[in-house]
Amino acid sequence: MKKTIYDYTLSELQDSIKPSFRAKQIYNWIYKKYVTSYDDMKNIPKDLKADLIENYPIDICKIIAIEESSDGTKKYLFQYNDGKTAEAVLLLMKEKQKDEDGNIIKSEKYTFCVSSQVGCKVGCTFCLTAKGGFVRNLTPGEIATQISYLKKDNNIAENKAVNIVYMGMGEPLDNFDNVVKAIRIISDLDGLAISTRRQTISTSGLSTKIAKLGKLDLGVQLAISLHAVDDELRSELIPMNKAYNIQSIIDAVREFPIDARKKVMFEYLVIKDQNDDIKSADKLVKLLNGIDAKVNLIFFNPFPGTTYERPSKNSMIRFQDYLLSKKLMCTIRESKGIDISAACGQLKEKEQDGDS
């Protein structure tokens, strides 16, 4: 695939576009003003625009579907120039707060969940993305544009900090080089300027790649999609566990450099009668002993065709209470977007079914 303007770091553009200060201007246009056409870049000369149009394509994707939940969650389906699609989600974590005079006390808090691949190789049995198999990796630019397009579509100011989680479609560490480059692009102060501390890699546990990421010491946060406390169940849920078992993941996490103010997040998808019992909770406490960890309990989000069921709220609270009693930080993630196509791959699947 031909590289686009979004696939370059600022330093790469400065090496190839002369005079180099023009590269910074272009970066500002695409990442701070969210411009998607060179015609709208008012301070770029015509001859340079002609070169950019020829050699640095800017029109790389379009939003073809949006679903909005009553809780403010918005799910987007992007279509790239080869016709392939991937999803991104905007989560409204906290709404704007105003005082009695209408002055803003605190602004909104957003988290963006972005995709790193079209499809996925991991094949988790609880994930709809697995149904379509793996198609291709997203380029660094295709990852970065998800963020700039979401900010533009929701009128989010350039200086407004948002949190980024690489936990949409795909396994980010399976697209290692492109995701790492996307992180560098997204965190550039002349671009989106989203600190690496606000970027979280959510992985199903490629332990060798966790170690490789740790050696780069980018400053990103780490979230592990654990979901089970024994290899038998985890291999059923995540077939890749046969190659990267629980112990190898835990060993890699223990070596990963984490900001002293942060914790390693362990995502635990709770499925009725599969992993929601106190025996599993006790095993989880022992497994994470010595790790500065936080457990995020997630209600399984049913989708058409799945045999797994959503757990009861009581069983979730029981599980959480046990972890807290053992001094293991634990939260229950409130389900967002449950009235729309909330599960990964669900909006993509719906659009495909509608076309057939």
C-alpha cells in the first residue's frame, strides 16, 4: 500500500519536505485543525500542494456508519481506500459539569478505543471480530486518523486531552511496528499531542511482544486481557493461550516498566458459570500476588450466535468484594453502548449483513 501523509512521523516529513518548517505546518493542519484536504491548508504554497497531492495522499478513509448510545457512547465504522473496514469507539467517561451560573467547572472526559487490524488472528471465542478472520494490519496512519476523525466529528478541541486504548478490532502487539509508530505520531507535541501515559496497549497476551514493548520503554500503559485463571479455560476462550500461556504472560508483566503512579490493568471478562465463582477469584488473587495490579471486571456483552451468557450483577459484586477483601484493587466496568452494536466487530457485521 502506498504511504499516506498520516503514515509519517514529523521527523520523517521534515527530512523529505523542504523547507522543513512546512512539515510542521502540515502536521498542525491535519492533527490540530483536523483538515482532510490540502486545499484547506491556507499557508501552504500551490507548488508544494501539488507535490503533496501526488506523493502524500491525505484522503485515506471515510466514516460510513455511526451508532450513538443513550449514554453518549458512539461507535464508528471506518472504510479505507481498499474497501476494508474497521471500528473505533468514543466513550464519554464523565459528562461536563457546570456551576449554578452555567460556568464549566470540569470538562468532559473521553476515552477512544481504536482498532489496529482489519480482523484478528487471535480467534477469541467470545469476540465477534474473530468471525471474519484476519484480513490485514492497519498502517500507522490508519490508526492515527481514527483519533483525529473522532475529535473532529465531536468538535473536541485540539488541546483537549483524551485517553487512547488500543483495544478495538485486532491484537495491537500482532501489528507491533505499526502500532509503535502510531504511538510516536499520536504523542508528537506538534500533532495530536496525546501523552504516552494516556495511551494503553490492551493485549491478549503475546508475552514475547510484551517483553519487546517493555524494552522500548515508551511510557505507555499496559492492559492484559486475562479472562481466566487456568490454562484450560483460557485456551478455550483464547486459543492463542496454547502458545502464550498464563505464566509466560505474568512473567513478562513483572518485567514491564510501569509509571510509579500507574498500575497494570488486568481485564477479566466475566462469563456466567465459566469464571464467575469465588474459587476463580481466589486463584486470581494468588496469580497477581506481587504485581502492582488493578483488575477490571467486565460483563460479557452477548452477541448473536454466542453460547456464552452475561453474569448476574450479584455474582459480579461477590467477585469484586472478594478481591477487595484481599487488598487487590478491583472495579466493575459499567457497560457502555449496550443499546447499540457495542461488542467488537458487531457494527461491521451489521453493515456487511445489510449489504448482502
